Amino acid sequence: MLDHFFKPKSVAIVGASRQEGSVGHSIFRNMISAGFNGEIYGINPKGDELLGQPLYTSLSAVGKPIDLAIIAVPAKIVPAVMEECGKVGIDSTIIISAGFKETGPEGAKLERRVAEIAAKNNTRMIGPNCLGIVVPAIGLNGSFAAGMPRAGRVALISQSGALATAILDWALGEGLGFSKFVSFGNAADVGLTDLLRALAEDDDTKVVLAYLEGVEKGPEFMAVARELTRRKPLVVVKSGSTSAGARAVSSHTGSLAGSEQAYDAAFRQSGVIRVSSLEQLYDYAVAFAALPQPQSRNVALITNAGGPGIMATDAAERMGLNMTSLDKGTIDRLRAELPPASNFYNPVDVLGDASPERYEFAAKTLIDDPNVHNLIMITAPQAMTRIEETANVIARVASQNGIPIIGCLMGGQEMVKGAQVLRETEVPCYAFPERAVGALAAMAEYKEWQEKPKDEVPTFGVNREQVKEILDRARAEDRVNLGELEARDIISAYGFRVPKGGLARSPEEAADLAAQLGFPVVMKIASPDIIHKSDIGGVRLGINSRNQAIDAYELMIMRARRFMPEADIRGASVQEMVTQGKEVILGMSRDPQFGPLIMFGLGGIYVEVLKDVVFRVAPFGKREAREMIGEIRAYPLLAGVRGERPADINAIEEALLRLSQLVSDFPEIVEMDINPLKVGEPGTGAVAIDARITIATLRSGFAT
């Protein structure tokens, strides 16, 4: 529980300084001026008074219970202060002080020491190196931010103190109210997931905003975020889109996957709404905080100018909203009352000379239409437009009806008073139609997320022991890349169908094996060191006789030894040739934060060029697997186009789920591809033609 951070009855500011402009002075001044409804104790070793309040020489000198200590002293003094917090029974602390792990090894050592003291004394702490917290409803401004926002229903948590101050200042200008504000800095104790858990239970918070630079415990974050987003929206702007770390990759998946793909997948699977800018963060916050949930994606538009109406229509269709058709009765009412030059269909154009009364009539008429579940009212400044009165109409209509209604006042100086009217009445107001449409689309998408049933992860009957034996043997030999036959045995143990075949160690064995399988056959070089076999002529298709098998084997071995003389060449694998079916690729790359990242797309040699792939974090269930399949641009090719038979979508779904189970069961698998997976017609299943697997060695520290 974090109650003493958000609902303290007494707060001590350790480092309350008389020096104006210092952090300690600013925090003490903010606490006094914010009107905190509890006791405030300033701590300064020299005592005396500050801003009309007495100063105490130590926490012990206060002699009264203290719920929360805000610490703003030099880093080297913090351990002693934390020890004193333990002695006087303070269970919640905020360490504003910088000079810890962000400064290097010595700072990191000091931070660990502070965390150990806190743990020993059962003291929770936010920070160090943070801005602090703000709870406007109780007048708590335990930060050194410049202003105090008004109370509201939006919570903001941020890894960056400087950026948070900018957001707070912006919110002051826009009139956005906050329930909670937390800058958690280095998160030596209380971190992201702790705060999300607390805000999920907070009745004063309707929407949670977060600025993140990274997530350390990906699976835990996903679990907590998933529970939170079932109750209220979580809108995240994440910076730092570069790769989490450079490393050699040998698979298609490894070359296509990156940290951003992992974050996108994790956010999507957890119901997190990711935005690309602080402007979007604000836009969505305003809408989620003020509006009721939309019933559907059906939207109607009212505009006094044709151009903005067209722009809004284009944006709605682009962002997945439905420009709903109006009932005939609605159209007849509009036609009877609006000027003949108006447009009576959606979007409804009330013309440039529209009075506030005309806007109100059009809005009420549309709201009465059972097909209209959302309404955007657009006003562009024209000579006849009564901006402030029109804004009052939008506010009045919004307050009297239960559907989401958004104002879009296009322009600058002319719209200031109208925008102020909407802000004061808590009606979302945007300067451009695309922003209004974007906020509404986000709300519709979030509602659909909440209505989705939980995605139960299935468990298949598999042969784990067989996989463990293969991996243990390879790791004992300090091998990273598994041979093709080993990879085939692993996926077979997890229920994948593979072509019939075996390993030939001589030309004669290759010919005999080919004859047993039945021509035509496929031959591939067998070497754990040769990953991209086709690059050196290590794959031969359509072998139709014993002589061709002998020739193919000899040529393949010769080329392999010529181009990769150091490779461990074990012969050639001979397989039945599977000719029917569409080719897809399944893959996995293990992300440092979130774990196994599953990839799906069309297969073959062009996957890295076309990049038509999607990702999910494993493990996942049937719904996510099915959504993956439908998200690739080439899905119509799998579904069947121009008379072609569709592929066995159920077989692809099962393959994704089996792969998800495999890489979740064995964390030492760091990369793998199944490429191609040949998928037949519905009911015929799929065959894994080729597989490659890369594992971590025992020295890498992965546990089995």
C-alpha cells in the first residue's frame, strides 16, 4: 500500500533551506502555498523558522508522528537521514536528492546502501533523483515544480522529472486537472508497477498517463498493466526507440525484431494505449477524463465549412471510425429546417453563416438518431460566426446527452474565448479535426479492448524431456547454433509435422535414403555452422533419381568445404519434397525486457525485404494468435483471393501456440525460425520444412 504517499496527514521536508531557489526551499514553499490539509514540519539542523513556520533540527525533534518524509539533502547525507526515518517510525519517504546511480558506479553503490537501509526498516521510498509527488485534492505539493495544477481525474507518472515539470506547466495553461502526479526517478524501491497497482485501486483517477524511457521487468509490467486497463485506460508515451543492445543475429526473426517491436507488442497485449507525442498524450487524457465510453465506432460530424468536414471524414475513415448513415427521418428533419444549400447527410454542413441556434438544432437532431453514437462539432472562424455562443451550445448539448461529444474550434485568436468555455465545462476541445478524431478513435479502441474476453493460454501435450536432452547436449558442447536435424527433433517434440527424411553421410547413403522416401526429394547440407544454406549452394530441390542424389551430395559437400572450410560438416539431410501449400514464417527472438517475442509473416527468402511481419510476446492464447494472422498485409493471400483456395488458418494458429509454449518452456532458446511452414488447404494442416535454432550457452546464465 502507498497510502502515506498519497494521503499523508503529516509531512516532513528534510533539507528545508532558507536559500531561495534551492530545491529544499522550493519544496517547503510549495507545501505551504498549496494549502496542505495536514501538518508540515521543516527539518534544518540550524533550526529557527522559514516562511513563518518553525524549523526542527531533526526528525526526532519533531516529537510527533510523521507519515511522509521528503528528503532534499546532499546524496552523501541521505543514508543517515534514512536511518533516522527508521528510528522515528516513518514508513514512506521521497528522496529528491540526485547523485546516485545516474552518476556512475559510486553513485550506484550509494543507492544500493540507501535501498538496504529502507528495506531493513520497512520504509518504502520513491526516488532517488526524482521531482516528487503532487496530490492537488489534498493540497500536497511535495515537489519543486513551478506551479500547482488543479484537482482532476488524470494521474501522471513519469521517469523524467524535467519532462514532468513541462507537462505540469502545460496542464496549468490548458486547465487539465490531476488526481495524482508522481516522478519516480531511479525507482530504487517504489517503481512503475507499484504505482500502477496503486492507481488501479484509486477511485479519484479515471485515466493514467505515463512517460517511460524503459521497462525493466517486462512480464510483471504486462500483468499489472493488463489488470489496470480492464478498469481504466493507461496512455503511455515511450521515448528511446533504439535497439536495446547490439548483437549478432543469425535468424530472420533476429534481424527484424527490436526493442520497439517488443514494446509495441507488449503494450498491445496489455491494453496500453501508446502515443507518439506529448500532444497526443494530452489529447487522449482530456477525452478519457471527460467523456463517457462510446457505444460503438459510429460517428457523426457537424461543420460550418466544407473543407474541415472533408478532412474530418478522411481522418475518421483512416483511423477506423464509421461515418454512420443517418435515418431517413433524421435527414427529413434536417432538410426541413436547415438552409437548402446545407448538406443533410453525414457530415452535416450547417454553412458558414450558421447561428448558435442552427448548431443546436442540428446537434439535437443527430443525437436523436439511433445510429449516432459519437458527435464531433466543428467550427471554423468566419465573419458571421458567434464563437463564444456556439461554444456554449456545444457545452450545453454535451452536458444534456450521454454520448461522447467533442468540440473542434479551428483557428487561433478568434477561438480563445470559445475554447475557454469548453475547458471550463470539461468538454474536450481541439484546434484541428484530426486530433478530435484521433482521441475518439482511441476511446473506441479502448472500449473494444475492455470487452475482449481474457486470452487463455492453452497447453499442449509435448515431449519436454526430448527437447531438454538435445539442448543440454548442445550446451555441454558449448554450441550456439543447433544442427537442422536437432532443430527438427525439437519442433517435432512439440507437435510440429516435419517432412520425412534422415541424415546421409555418403553419396551412397543419400541415394539409398532418397529411394526409400520416393522421388522427388530435397537435399540440404547438414552443418550447425552453415545457417544460410542456399547462399553456398547447400540446398537442392527436385532430385528425381539415385544418380541425381549422388551428384547433388558430392557437389554440395565440395561447395561447403570450399566456401566454409572451418564448418563442421556432418553430411546432408534428405527429405521428402512437399510441394503444395502456402509458405509462412514463424520465428522468435528473446527480448531483454519482455522475453520471447514471436514473429509471424509470409515465408520464403523475401521476408527481410518485404518486412510484412507482426509480433507478440509469448505466452499468448488463441485470440492473439488469430489476430496475428489477420494483421499481416498479405492476409488476403492466406484467406483465398481470385478463386484460390484458402490456407488452413487453424493450422497456423496452432503452430503459433505450440511455438509460444516451446520458447516459454525453454528460456535458453534465444532465436529461432521455422521457415517455411507449408500450409495446405483447410483441414490438411501444415508442415515445417526447415527450422533453425540458436541457444544461449551455459555461460550466458539462462536457467532451464
